[in-house]
Amino acid sequence: MFSLNRSAFLSNPASISGSFPDKHRRILPTRVVVAGSSNRDKSNGSLLMATDESTATLKEMRDGYAEVVDPKSGVSGGVQDVYGEDTATEDQPVTPWSVSVASGYSLLRDPHHNKGLAFSEKERDSHYLRGLLPPTVISQELQVKKMLHNIRQYQVPLQKYMAMMDLQERNQKLFYKLLIDNVEELLPIVYTPTVGEACQKYGSIYSRPQGVFISLKDKGKVLEVLRNWPEKNIQVIVVTDGERILGLGDLGCHGMGIPVGKLSLYTALGGIRPSACLPVTIDVGTNNEKLLDDEFYIGLRQKRAIGQEYAELLHEFMTAVKQNYGERILIQFEDFANHNAFDLLEKYGTTHLVFNDDIQGTASVVLAGLISAMKFLGGSLADQRFLFLGAGEAGTGIAELIALEISKQTNMPLEETRKKIWLVDSKGLIVSSRLESLQHFKKPWAHEHEPVKELVDAVNAIKPTILIGTSGQGRTFTKEVVEAMASLNEKPIIFSLSNPTSQSECTAEEAYTWSQGRAIFASGSPFDPFEYADNVFVPGQANNAYIFPGLGLGLIMSGAIRVHDDMLLAAAEALAGQVTQENFDKGLLYPPFKNIRKISAHIAAEVAAKAYELGLATRLPPPKDLVKYAESCMYSPAYRTYR
């Protein structure tokens, strides 16, 4: 893509003469070179093209104001077929030159700078927008009100999602202003649960590039691919290979909806600049036969690459990212299958600034909810017995962070604190007699006990005070399971964390009803408030969006070079510290999302403080007030005035 402004080509003749090689001049048939009027030349000229057939020379262009009139035009200075496309035959190649100027029609098409009807009268004159917009001028606040009204007209969540994505591609600041001001209403639209359906149908709704796709075809050229992305000052990458999208399984290249959604939240909730965010999908194929047979599928039509072929592409990507963006680029792994997620985190955790939200982010937000529950119910985590349904990335990640927190609180060895935590997988309770057949990440949780196959039997045998579901299997917390928990505990703590809503282990209504309104409940996807026995219960949502935006901001503002477990503990404790007694009286283990930017600033401050304490921060000296500094670093979606 060729891009320059008027002042650049007028003041730097050499850059123009070197920008049009002879081979390009020969293939462009257009006779028109420059169109412009004398009163625009100093601020908004448009460089088009010179060809062999042109009557003006490059020297005349450099000298300033060569104007060529097409004899077919009835208007002096008129322009026809500027790029030679109309005069070329359909099978004749044309050159897609593009000249970027931040004025006129191109300004209205630039989502980074477009303000729509909010352009002032002065801006419309100075940037040649007069007549390109209706005459009215409205405020950004009125635009937000209008867009919210329009989105509410849609009955189908996916339609609302598509409307939001369309707005993001037209007017970036308005998109983020709308999302920030209405985060509780729109978060389920731009992210879980609606993003799950969007990924399933991504091939049908895909319209414009929203990130970088790296496939096996790009092996050996990954660095070149990254350099094709127009933004150069990237601070956060969210990357997926699409193999385990939420609880929906292998969606291949259609998993791009997840990095796009996550990074929207990095900006809206954590204040990271949109231009500093890069969504990436690594396409190594898919084992989803339905997608392979789908004519609208946008990815590689082959079975997933595994083993060395997979590892080499991922390693090339990780190396290229560091080479292109530096040591302090944050790479968030998202929705990788278990067998790759743990290996990637272990392999690159010591060489890159990496973070797995499914393992570490989920663990931190769940730990925050448990700390909140202990604060208001009394007792400590060390007094609890934990039972998990699900022993994958999320389950083992949460279990490990809980064990670390208990070890920190009690000074007990980690091996001892792990014994308070039991996990059930598809084969039943994880016990020591199964040790030889277990995957490596399950082995720390194999304790001495007789085998137990069914979850309800495990509840009766282990007698947990806290039941946590990360299985990805809907309705597995049956009535018998919840009733067993309620019979063992006055206030049973039940976390049903699997996403999307259809995969949740139980609903809020089921948890409250089957426990006679005594359960302390939280879920991964949102549930509406529920009335039981004249009491209204507001389910908590253990949403990773509480953690990763603030964590990312803290890492960036401190210039951290590695992610440490103590940072995750600090983030969990900071989040729990934002929960008030008023929140808990309503049944909430987490603070309201409407305060999320304030929450993220506090999390960022604690994460940054821990980075400085551990000697992992590089931005020195540290700010005196980390919370205020975090708030000052946050991106604002308010419109700027243009000269």
C-alpha cells in the first residue's frame, strides 16, 4: 500500500520520484494525473498517478500544481478512471494504489478518526466534509443514545453482535464509548455468551479483516505476515488456534471471534489503546468435519497438524512476535486444547511475557470470588474442602492457584495444601491408583482414596464445602448433586463456570431452588436475577473480564518482562477487595461491572506493584501512586477536536 500526504510530496520531491517505478508506469493506462483546485493545494491536495501517456511530467508534479484535463470531461479539472480500472479489461491486472489523506470522504471511511454527524461546522470546512454529511451536528452522547436504541431493536443476540462489530469498523471511538457506558448490557453481546454463536457462524458473518491469520501456508514467512499489519506499536496479542473455543470444541479458523472479542475488552475495560491490540489466529486445520464440509468455512480445509509441524509453526510465531515487537509484548494464549495449552505456557513462560486466560485468568477470578465468600461468611480457604468437576485447563489452573493462596496464608507446603482439593474427570474421582494413566497436569491431584465413578457419590464421599464446575458439560450438577451439597453445608458454595450458557453445569434457578435458597452461586455466563421464597437472588458472574484487562494494564504500565504466579494472586486479592457488604447482601461475590474501569485500575496497580517487588518491571522509577497512574494510562473514547 502506498501512502503519503500532500505536504510530504510537495516538500520531498525525491520521495515522489522514487515511488513510481517504470514498471508501474507502463502498466497504468490512465491519462489523468492530478485533480485539485488552487484553494486546496496547501492543505488537501490529492496525488493520483502519472503514466507514460500522461501529458504532465513528474517534474511538473514536483513543481507543484500540474493539472491535466481529461478531454472527455465536461468540467475543467475533472477526473475519470484515476486508477485505470475502468479502462482495463476484466482479465487485465490493475495496480491497487491507494493514497491516504485524512480529509474528505476518506476521513469518513476511517474508523480511527470518523466522528459521523459529530464533526463540527469548522471541522467540516477545514476537512472538506461540507456536503458529505447531513447538515445537523450532534454530540457523541446523542450518538450513543441513538446506537443503543437501534441495538435494542434487535431481538436476536447475534444481530446485536453484528451491529456492534459493524459500528467498530465504522467509528471506533463511538463503539468503545457505547460499550464502556453500557458495559453490563453489552458485555454479553460482544463477548460470552454471544461470541460463541458468532464463532460458530463466523464464516457466514465475516466481512472485513479484524486481525492476522497465520496458517501453515505461511510457514517460513510469519515475520513478513506480522509486518503486514498496519499498526506497529503493538503491546498485547491475543492468539488462538481455535481448537477449544469456549465449550464448543474445535472451530478452527472461525475461532478468530475470541481474540477480537477479548481485545475489545482489553480496551473497553482495561484502557489499552485499540491500536496497540492485535488479534491473531493460528490456522493449522480443523478436525471438525462439519466445518470442512461447509462452503462458507474460511480456514484451511485439512485435518489439524500435530507434533513437530504444529510446534515449528508456533515457535516461528513466538520468535517473530518478539523480534517484531520486542521483549515486553504481552501474548495471551486463548482457547488452546489442554494438550497444547499447558505445554505452550511451560515452554514460553520463561522466555516471553505470556499468559493463558483459560488457565490463569479463570483461576484468578474464581479465587477472587472465593476470597470474597470467606470474607463475608467467615472462615478461611484453609478450612474448606474443594471438589471440581472437570480437570482440564480451567480446573487444574484454579486448583493450583487456590493451593498457592492457601500456602501463602498458612505457610503450609504446597504439596499439603493440594490435598484439600479433589478433582473429578470423565473417568471419575482422580485418585492415586490411576496415577500411571493420568496426563501430567492431573497427577498433582491424585490423592489416596478408593475409586469413585459418579459425581454425586464423590460429593458424599469427599464432603466438600465448595463445588466448582469446569467440565464444559451442561446440566451435570443435577438435583441430587446440589441437594447433597445443601445437606452437607448450611451455605454451599457452587460455581458453575462452563461457557456458554448451554454448557453451564447448572442454572442459577436450579442452584437456588434445589438448595432452598441457601447456595452461594456464581457462573461463567450471565444469569438473570431469580426470586425464591420472597427473596431476589442476583447470581455472581465469575467472568475473566474482571481480571485480564487489569492484569494486562498492570504488566504494560510496569514494563514487566514475565508473568509470575504472585501477580495472579495479587490480581485476585485486588478484585476481592472491591466487593462491599452491600454487594454481598444481594448475593454478589463480585463488584458490579459498571465500575469495571475503576476495578481494573486497582488490579493494574497491584499487579504493577508486584512486578516492581519481584524485579520484573523495566519502567523505572515506579510511579508514586500506581492507581492514579493506571487511570491516567487508560484510553479515552471521547472525540478529539481536529484542526
